Amino acid sequence: MAMNLRLSDEAAAALRVESQRTGVSQQEILRRAVDEHLGIGEAKRGAPYPDWVIPPERPYRPVTPTIVPPPGKTMAQILEELREDRL
């Protein structure tokens, strides 16, 4: 069944960001949200992930870098130099 849905600008922007972050289509995100809210589909069975996905042990958290490149160099340059050594 086809349906049009009008979202607030804020909700539409958040949906775009989540789609880009997860690689899941906006349409699929909305389907899952509706199923979860209504208690139907995958959400009804309590399966937040496909069978082949190992759920995370703890939620996402920002990582603070522990290695800082020397002044005037980027990590990308250092990695490129290391790759050249292997050729």
C-alpha cells in the first residue's frame, strides 16, 4: 500500500542523518519504527537485529584518539608511508 507522509523539517533531517549513519534506507527506518510502535512485524518478535548480526555489548560511545601524529603530518600521510613500505 502506498502512502504519503509529511514530516517536520527536524524529523526529516534526523531521518536523513540516521539513514546515512546506518546505511539503512529512510523508508526502512520508518517501516521499522511503525512496526515497533504498533507491536507488529519484526518488532513483535523482539528481533532488533537480523540473525546474522551480533548485537553490541554496549552502546556507541565517542572515541578519544590516543595516538597523535607528529606536527606537520596527518594520520593519512603516515598510513600512506606505511603502505609504500609493503610494496
